[in-house]
Amino acid sequence: MIVLLAWLAVLVPSAIALWCIAAFVLHAEKAVRMCVATLVPALAVICLFFAQYWTARTPPAEPGWDIFFGIFFILSGAATVIVTLPVAYIAEARFGSRAR
């Protein structure tokens, strides 16, 4: 439970910050703002988990573990999108008219 709360405490502010950067600094369209606010944190989580696994992995790995962890990384990215997508929708509903 603590890990989930910490994950949310990092992902929600990062999604808000990325949406604001895409909206007010880059002056991006709505679709681009949504992609930046949702996909950038998801890719960051996937890359972070992959880097942690790759540095802690002792070669040669057991057969199948690379695939298992690869699927886990993809699912963690999907869970990140599930967390950040509502944040992007709320930001778009509240501040989308000010963005352009």
C-alpha cells in the first residue's frame, strides 16, 4: 500500500507538470497534450524498471525470466497510463480552454 501511495504521489504531479509544459510552453494541440501527460510517465516507468532489472541481473538468466519481467514492465506502463489518464482529462477539462 505504501508503494502504491508513493507511486501516485510521483505520477500525478508529474502528469500535471508534463501537461502544463505541453500546453503552455510548447502550445501543443489537445491530442499531443494528452499523449505527453500519459505516455511520457509510462515510458519512464518502463525504462526505470528495465534499467533496474538489467543492472541487478546476473548473467546468464534463467530461461523465461527475461520474458516474465518484460511482460511485467509492459503491465506497469499500462498501470501508469491508468493512473495518469484521468489526471490529463481533468487538466484538459479545467485548463484546456486557456491553453490556446
